Amino acid sequence: EDQVTQSPEALRLQEGESSSLNCSYTVSGLRGLFWYRQDPGKGPEFLFTLYSAGEEKEKERLKATLTKKESFLHITAPKPEDSATYLCAVQGSAGNNRKLIWGLGTSLAVNP
Amino acid sequence: DAGVTQSPTHLIKTRGQHVTLRCSPISGHKSVSWYQQVLGQGPQFIFQYYEKEERGRGNFPDRFSARQFPNYSSELNVNALLLGDSALYLCASSAESRLDEKLFFGSGTQLSVL
């Protein structure tokens, strides 16, 4: 069964204190692993798509990496505006629809 | 260009009632998906429509139904509401229906069932 597990559930950082969020997954035929950011009361906002092991993508202070079993979202020198819930989702090749399997998310708080 | 728009933003209903949620995708997007998100959890897939045809259905009871219109907007209907249907309902659109395509989400409809 396809499954996504994110850790930690919550993370509190000081501004400038770098860290990483983890997304472990099991899926039949990975078509894509997605990272989204979600602010309270809003829908998820797309950050990255990773397709194959070894792939890396960067955007400002965020860098996402992918292995065959997990993905990391590295946050370098975070700012308070990076506070949000970060969601990981996978799309398998079984079926032909957008049944993304989502993790529960990591709630990140960055203190000034 | 406007993003994905959903209406209403908030809704309060009582058990047993019916509700209709509406979604307008980004202009040019032909695929619409619906997700249910309970507080503290990730979204759960409900339906996907592409070119007005149902492409997928998640593990939700038959009380949940949806449709897509010729202008690609979509409605999600829930009958005989239960307390457990209280959640944020998210609509997402994409240009096509490729499995590796990123989704654009609306801000959701917060449904409270009393």
C-alpha cells in the first residue's frame, strides 16, 4: 500500500538556524514526489516536484532532495516568513488519476 | 490571471443536510481534483475530473458526488451530512491530467457540520 510518513511532526527553529524535514515513502512506481507549503486557512502552495533518485531542486532558502526511499527538504537560514506546514505527497503509477498520497505534514515555526 | 477560486469560503450546516461546493479552475486548466483535509492531517483524494469525465474516485461513500461543466468549473455535492464531514474541502486544477503535473490549489471551503 502506498504510504507517506513525515518527520518531525513539529519543528521550532530560531531565525537563521538551518534544519531538514524528512519524507519517507513507499509507492508502486514513483511518478513524482511533491513538496507543498500550507499556511493556516489556505490551500497548499506548490514548491517542488522530484522525479528520480539523486535529483535536487532549490528555491531561495529551500532545497529538496530525493532518494529511493525518502526525500529531504533542507531549510537554510530560515526566516519567520518560512513558518508554515510543509506537506509531502507522492504520485504512483498505478491507475490514471491524481490520487496523490499525502503525509501529515511538518509544522515549522521560525522565531525571530 | 486569477488562481483557483472556491465558494463559499465558509459554510455551516446541520446533520442530514445537503451541501454544494463550487470551484473555478485557472483559465485554460482542464483538470479539477477535490480533496478533503481534516485539521492536522494531509489532504485525502475525493475525485478527479478531466474534460468533464470522472478520472478517479477516492475511498469516500456514495453521499459524495461531483461533476465538471463545459467551462471546466466543478461542483462537489455531499448528501446526508455527518459530523465527520466537517473539514476543509480543497479544489485543485492542472492544465492536463499527467500524473507528474503540479497542482494549483484554491483556498478551500471550510465546512462545519453541527
